[in-house]
Amino acid sequence: MANSASGDSVVDRVVRVISAFPEGTSSLQLSDLAHRAGLPPATAHRLVRQLAGHGLLETGDGGAVRLGLRLWELVNRNSPTLALRQAAMPFMEDIQQVLNQNINLAVLDGWEALFVERLSRRGSVANRARVAGRMPVHISSAGLALMAFQDKATQRDYLKQFADPGGRVQAEAVRAQLAETSRQGFAQLAGVVDPDTWGIAVPVLNGRQAAVAALGVVVPLHEVRLQALVPALQTAARGIARRLDSAQG
């Protein structure tokens, strides 16, 4: 791939253009897109025109640019999380029917929990997890459940680079949380993301007892019933694991 004067490749620039759309924004003006992508307007215009030709972007009146349906189609048709979501959805729906609260499904991506599915109902408590949204491992019960059931080398690398932007959490505290999560089989965080909620998550384990996903709920602080919630989540997680195993076998 040809490089620009700054040394980045065409692929680098394409990724920057597609990644420039912030969460919750369906369209950008071409000038804003170029600025967010860190590209000269002429370069951004050329790339947008080429990507629109393949349906990955769409252009509208007045210079508006949107992500294209072709991009959505390709991502959803070939996403590695598709089998996971299909396996998990029946169990997530059952739990939501019982709890009438938020339930989410996450995978580990780097040092963050990436949420790939979420169910909620009107009247349920606030849930900052969004589909395709991310949270640092240490502030998410799903993130802790995922990291606590990774291999020792992954955990060591994570703790080695760990730094809380707010400076309130130290690596040793996270190490202790991971050890506790591993020992008890679930993670819990109260009032971390939202002061009025409690997040509880369990790992979905593969045959090597490593977490491939985390299944979590977000409930009001005053309604926490660990003795009821955790077994229900663990039963669902085992069911998801069996369905995944069957699909891959």
C-alpha cells in the first residue's frame, strides 16, 4: 500500500475515516470528518468518494457523510461475535423476563470489555454499557469476569501496564479483585459506573476454562440478591457455553 507523506498507509487512512464517527452520530460533514480523521480535506474527499463507491459510506446533500449499509451488512454477516450472540440470546431473554432489568454480554478486546449485546426494558436502572461500547476492565463487572479467567501471562501483562486515569485505583487493588473473582466465580462492582447500581457478571468458559465472554446484569443497589442472581447467571453461562461448543463442533 502506498504511504502518505506522514508515513501512514492507505489502509491506515481508511480505518481513520471509518473510525471518525463518534458513538451516537449518524452523519458528519465532510470537513468535520476530515478533521476528526486527521486528514487533509482533499484526501478525505477522495477516500470518501472511493468508499461510497463500494457502499461502505454514503454521501448526502450539503456534504453529509454516513456509514453505509454495506459496511453494516459485512460486519454483521461475518462478525466473530455472531455465533456468540445467537447462542446467548435465548438465555439473556429468559433472565431478563425474570429480573426485568438490564442484561449484557461482553467479550475481552485488549484491556477493555467490548459489549456485543444488551437487553433492557423501560423502567430498568441506568446502564452505561452500550452495544459496541467499551469499558475499561477495572470499572466493569463484565471486564473483571473476563480478565479473571484469562491465562496468567495475559493477566500479568494487563496488570503491568495498568494505570487508572483518575489515579484512584492501584494495580494491587485490581489484582485482589481478579483473585476474588476467580475464587468465587463471579465479579461484582457496586456504584462504580453509576452510584445507584450494582453490576454482577459471570464468565462464559470454554473447554480450557478460559473466559470467551461475560454475562452480566445491572440492578439497583437495594435489590441485590446474590444468592439468587449468581446461580441464575452461572446456569445461563453454562448453557451458552454448551451451545457454542455444539455450534463449533
